[in-house]
Amino acid sequence: MIIGTAGHIDHGKTTLVRALTGVDADRLPEEKKRGLTIELGYAFMDTPAGERIGFIDVPGHEKLVHTMVAGASGIDFALLLVAADDGPMPQTREHLAVLSLLGIAHGAAVITKSDRATPERIQAVHAEMQSLMAGTPLAAAPILTVSAQTGDGVAALRTLLLDAAKTYAEQSARANRAQAFRLAIDRVFTLAGAGTVVTGTIHAGSVHVGDEVALSPPDNGAIRSARVRSLHAQDQAVQSAHAGQRCAVALVGWARDDVSRGQWLVDPRIALAIDRIDVRLTLWRDAARPLRSGAHAQLHLGTQHVNAAIALLDANTLPAGADALAQLVLDAPIGAWHGERFILRDPAANKTVAGGTVLDPFAPARYRRTPQRLAELAALQLPDIAQRVSALLEHAPWGLDLDHVRRAQGVTALSAASDDQALAAGTYALGATQAAALETAVLQVLKKQHDQQPDELGPDRARLRRLAAPRLAAPLWNALLDRLVARGQIRAHGPVVHLPEHDVQLSATETRLVEKAMPALLQADFSGAWVRDLAKTCGETETLMRTTLARLARRGELFQIVKDLYYAPDTIQRLAALVRAAAATHDGEFKAAVFRDATGLGRKRAIQILEYFDRVGLTRRVGENHKLRAECVLFL
């Protein structure tokens, strides 16, 4: 557990930490010289159970609130200090606002310097603190009286903290299982024999010696990984560390200049860099005026801070003490995940104005206020991750990319609730209601196509997708069609799809002609066969041959690469296999010359075949390359 101090300057925060732990958290010469905390300080206290409690001592000066916020973002239990002789002061109120807006509900108020005040004065301060904390997450927090100089009350406070640490350990063990590792970096330095070392508070998950880690956001946009050489948690050498601990991580693979304070050290599976987030925002109760869309503020999240523009999503204005959905548009990319708490300070960084919780780090730039989007944000406010995923599926007409949701949620694994009528394909999932609606749409589109073009067997899969479900992910689309085929509701001839009752029959003449032409088509192999050559070989007219082959192509039994150039299904399947092999050996995409060499064809014919594969969706053109669509199941 991490305990953080808070309170006005010179109200005894560092002195109390020293009385509890025996450690002076002021480590800088300037701090010791001036008797003033400037940077975050750290100390530790052992429990009878063998655990170690960490303390973060924050500065109390009004000009160092940004440093206090960086420290407070990682604490589990708050000690809000107020001197008995002074009573609540401006930074007492400011720090209480920060703790409240960060949602810190576990803590205690501590009246310090009791040796300097009369019992009547202490009672008056006690009443002031009760009134000040009323209506905040710390409203029910106990209020203790101590004197670090005489030791009065220190034992009672230590007992309270040990009991809180025991309760925290039981709760965090359950909550930490699925969370991916992430640590908010507050210091970076080099150490002889260890290399680059980063320190910070682990917000979620766990890390082990030997693990791969990444930075969020990466400095140059490219995610690079490093290996954990060694770990110190709560000031002890360990093999693993977990959420609720201060941690120093020695890294292999990065130089000191590769890492900055404010970045996150994370499991590579959740690494991201985003510049807009959807949030639940609360305006602090003492705000001087309502908040309006378009306002600007400084966002503090973890140990990072960046300028942000605020767009309210479900309200026009936000009065003091109220909350609303909002989108924060950031000046620079950051790392953020669902559930992370944040603070907003005014643009001049003079006061704390608002705070809240991240709902979606992948916030959309468009359609952010639509009923569907607001329903998605309502789903993201549900307390349990399984409930959130289930509710998101209910509001996703085109399904969910579960891997995308998993990264946003900051977890290592995610699955949708099982439902016989729902649809799953790879990392994608589609709700039962949406799947049924899309199946109906497919059948209706096919019926319309058959009515309008009775001489065609049906559209191919790619064309049908454009007509019935243009925004559905390809894996879900293929799974949807496969399920309809399995149920007997549609039939597939190669890439062509049609209703069972619709068929295009060949005439006796056409059947005879196909039997004559098929050997020549097969013999043509990768070169393909032209209509004129087949007509000459079979002793038929070009017109009849052209009409017959076109009918076969509409049935999915032949493939027309360019006008009048046809390939047999087996040949196309072998060519597609060569495309997949070329992609597998060239990082998913390749130039036409690679395919040309694999087939032994000339450049012109190789390009014609590749352009056909681009059209039907097996590949797509990316500059001079052809990139395999990994989800495509054509010609398998």
C-alpha cells in the first residue's frame, strides 16, 4: 500500500513521516537547507505480516501543487495534515480538492503539532476539518491528533495504518489479477552496474525480472521494448513487484535519454499513445463559475501533464459540484487507460478546478455526441469489466474488436460473454441481436439481387459485403456467411453467394461447350486462356464462347482476370497460395516482381493477376506493394 501525505506548507508532513518510519523523506540538499519539501520524498514502514508500506511525502507550497498531484495520483491511502495552531489553510483546501477529485476514499485527517495548541483549539480544528471534508470521498475518514515531537498519538496512527494496509492487501489481490502492468515514471537516472533505472508507483498489474516492457507514449511514435534487468520494490531487491508498491526498475535496451518523467512503463500489450480521451468529469464544488465547452485546462494524469481543450458531451454547461461526460482534446499524446483518475487545473496552473475518470482512451473525433456514442460511454461506466463488454456489444451494430477494447481497458486478456446466437471471429465479437439483423439484411440483399439480375447466380462475397454490411470487420463477415451456409440459408459457389432457391442453369449447348473448353483451360495453367483461343480450339464462335464463360464466371466456376481472360478454379487457388507464401516471407506485403518470379510469368500478366486479387479483396495495393488481407478466406 502507498500512503500519501497532503496539507499546507509547514504543517508537519515530513516530520510525521519521519516519526512513523524513522526516515527523513527530504533527500535534496536544498530541501534540508530550507526545511522545505521541493520534490516527492519516499519512506517505508514494515508491517508485522512482513509487508512493507510505502510513504510519498509531497510538497505543500502553492507553487508545487503540480508535484503534489504527481505524487497523489499513485496513492492508496491519504493523510491530510493540518497544524493545530494554524487550522485549515489554502493548501489544505487545495490538497483536499485534489484527493477528492482523484477519488481517494481511504484516508485520515491528522491534526499535527498538538503540543502547540490547547485542547479547546484542537477541538475547534477537529470541527473545522469535519466540516471541510463533508461531501467529499473522505467525509467518513477518522480524525486523529498527534505530536511528532512528543510522540503523542503516533502509535494510534501507526495502528490505523497497519490495519488499513491489511485490508488493502486483501482487496488488491483480487482486483489485480487481470490488470496489465503499468507504472507512472517520476524519476529516471543511471546507476553503475544497473544501467538505466526508472522509478515510480505501480498503478496496476505486476512485473517480473526478465519481463519485456514498453513506454507509453513512445518518444518517436514507434513502440520499442526493453527487458527488466532487476527490481527494487518498497526499497528492497525483489524478483517481482505489483500494484500498490513503489518500484525501481533497471532496464536493458534503453539509454537514459530514451526515457522521460511523465511517461508510463507498461506491458507492451497495452502500450498506446493517444491525444483525445472520453471521460467522466466533475467540477469541484468551490469552482467560481460553471464550466463550458471550449474551456482550456492543464491535464494531470499519472506523472504527466499536458494542455487540454474540454468538450462537454451530454450538457451545455457544468455547474460546480456536478459531473458530466466530456472529451479532452490534448496538445500532445499521452498514455491513459480506462479507470485512471486525473486532475484539471486552470491554464495558469493556479488552482484545481475539476477531475474525473478516463472512460475511453480511443475517443472518436467525429460523432462524439450521438445517442449511440453516449450509450457506449454509459456502458463504460459499469463497475465490472464483463458487464462493460456485454453492454458495449449491445450497442455495437458492427461488433467489437475485443483486442482494441482490451488495450483500452488495460488488461492482458478479454473475452465476450458466451451466447449461442452471438458471433465471434478472431479478436472480433458481434452481439446476438446485431448478428440476427445482419443475417436478415444479407438475405434481403440477395433476394433483391436475384430479382434485378435473374441471369446472374449472385454477387461475390466482397460485393455482397459492400451492399449489406460495409462496416462489418472482414473476419465477422466471413463468419456470418459461413454460419448462413451451414444453416442452409444461403449457398456458396467459390466466392459467389446466392439463395438456395436461385440457380442459373446452363443450356445443353453451353454444357457441351464447357466440356470441350475445360481441358484447354486447365492446360493453360498460370497463363490463363483467352476467349478467342478457346473458341478456335473448340471450333465454336467467339460470341457463344464469351457468353458461356461469362455465365460460368457468374456462377463462381471460372474467374475472369481481365476482359476475355479466364482461369480455372484450381489454377486461381494455386496462384492465391503463391500470394500468401510471398506475403509470409516478406512481412505481409510484397512487390509485383516477387510474385512474377514465383509464377514464372511475364510482368504484365503477373500485374493483371495481382490487380484482380486486389479487386476481390485477397490483397490491397499499398504504394508499390501488394499487402495480403490476413482475414480473407478467398481461394483457401
